Amino acid sequence: MVKCRDITLVASDYVDGRLRWRKRLAVVAHLIMCPHCRRFMANFRAVVAVIRGHCPPQPDTRQIETFKRTVDEALEKPDAHDLNDD
């Protein structure tokens, strides 16, 4: 018998369709009987959908070029490579 705690442990596998049929059937049976877990699973699915739909922001190429120039200029300085402060 699947308990509420079990639902939280297998939620990701359930949503991704990675549970074997017997475990999936047990989860579905529990969700039919338990309104709290149905709510949890609905919220879990919503979070997964948001995360999967999120595209990370693209880096600003001007900022990258400015950073590269700054690093190159710093490395061109005569003391940039000297780590010994004798």
C-alpha cells in the first residue's frame, strides 16, 4: 500500500513516466483516494512545467567582449604574471 510519504518520494519518476506499471497503478490508486496527494501532485506538475519551460537568459555579447578585453589588458601588464612580491 502506497502512503502519502511514498508519493513525495516517487513524484518525479511518476511525472516523467519512469515507474513500473505496478508502482504507477499503486500511485494512481492512492491519488484517487487522497485529495492531499492529488493537490501535491498537481502543484508538483505545475512546478515541473515551469522549470521545463524556463529558458536561461542569453549572455550579453558586449559584456563578454568587455570582460575578455579587460582580462587581456590585465595579462599584458608586466607584473600581471609575477606572483612573487619579493
